Amino acid sequence: MDQTASVWLVLLLALAMANMPFISNRLFAVYALKSPKNLAVRLAELLAWYLLAGGIGLFLEQRTGQIAPQGWEFYAITGTLFLTFAFPGFTYRYLFKHKS
């Protein structure tokens, strides 16, 4: 896999992972909870998905060559990008009216 394909793969995975806490009522889309997830659980799950997407990106970067050093700016930008990717799922969960 070339570098361009790796970048697109990580971006598409991050887009899917960022929306997963808001679309699925299951914890990590696998484990069914007894009570509905509240916002705090969804945000904690969002952080876990962010770390997983970053780990996949780090793995793909390591396969292509030397890993570039990242400072706090990198994590601030990728964190806000991940939150921006999560906006459609948040909008669907909390701003649209759902039939009960």
C-alpha cells in the first residue's frame, strides 16, 4: 500500500470511528448495555476510538518508513479533526427528533 492510500484509509477509518459512539447504542459497537449510553460514556468511547485510529495511523506510518516526531500541536489538530468528524453522528443522536 502506498502512502497516499494509507492516508485516505486512516481518514476514512477516523470518520467511521468518530461517528460510532453516536450511531450505535452498544459499547464499542459490540457489547449491549443494560441502560442507554449517556453523553459521558459516548465521549469516553470517542476518546478510545481516537486512540485506536491514531494507533492504526502510527502502524501504517511505521510500515512506510521512519516515524515523524509529533508534539502537542499534532495531537491538538488531530483531536479537533476527530471531533469535527464526529459532528454528523452527534447531530443525528442529539439534534434530530427520533420517534419513540
